[in-house]
Amino acid sequence: SGCLIKINDKNAMQPEMLFSSPLHKITDFPFSILGGFAVLRNRYLVGGYEEKLFVWDIENNKEIGTHFFQQYRYLLFGINAVTEKYLIGVGVESNCEYSHVVRFKIDDLLQCEKKPEIEILKKYRSLDVKQSLVSLPNNQVVMSFSNSTEIEVWDVETKKEISRLKANGRVNYTTPLSNQYFASYSRIERGTDMMELWE
């Protein structure tokens, strides 16, 4: 399980103030480290717990929806994979042979009356593959997979790949640096890693 912690002092957002400011726990909620979580519109927490997706209203401290997707064994989310309109995640098939990079419309997630539609962007074999998803401006997302030296850039709106970037090694991880730049971390050879910056 996980918990939400509220920082009472707004100045505590500064690193030097973080541990000296009063904190108190807001609530507990189902959570899986494997599933991860994302924050939507600075107010809503979305998490994956096995085949479940839950949405929590942080401001009002209440759950607004839990949805089941039985075609998946796990749903995985990352805090860096949210665009203006979409939440990007990964669904691992029940037999764990294949995984899907998927998208949810944020507006649908926040309407608790109906189950949100899940749409597939890319299908890939799950075995021994770590994926990394990073959102960019203009509803674009960067995908990288640990068995490849290529970084894929997709248009989330059209659900189409728009470009591929060639890294110097097998890409283990990507991370955003700003709206204009992101970094990738590659394994060149055993014992040698490299960080590459992209614009």
C-alpha cells in the first residue's frame, strides 16, 4: 500500500525546508511499486495495482474510480508519461508474453460514471524488456526498450510513430529535462554506460 503526505508549509517545497516542515499523512490507498503512479492536473493520482486502475482526488481526499482491465496482469504507469490530453502506460498481458503501450484520455479517467477506454499504441514482447516512457510537448511521447538501441517518438493523438533516434547503446532509461530536452541512458558495453542529451 501507499500513502499521501501533505506538506503544510508551502516553503517546504524548497529542498532545504522539506524535512523541517510539519507533515501529516492524508490517507492510505492500494498501491504496487510495480504498477507505479502518475499525477493528473496537479490534483488527481492515478495508480496501477495488478489489473486495476484507480483514480484518487488528492484535494478532496477521496477515491473517484477503480476500473478493472482483466486482459492485463499488470498495469504500469510513470510520472513522466502524461501529456496534455492523455495518460500513457503499459499493460502486461495475462500470459506475460506481450505488453502494450496504451493511452487513456484524461477526461475519461476523471469521469467516474463509466469505464475509461484503453487504446493500444504499440505491442511488443515482454520477456527481458524494460520500457521507459517520457512525454513531450504537443501530445508526443518517447518510448525506449532495453533490447533496442533505438528511441521511438510517437504522436499520441494520431497513435503513429513519427521518428526514430539512434542511441550509442542499448537504452535502459529515458528522462525529461525540460520541455525542450530529454536524456537517455545507454549501456555501451559491460561496465560502460553513457548519457545522451536530445533536443
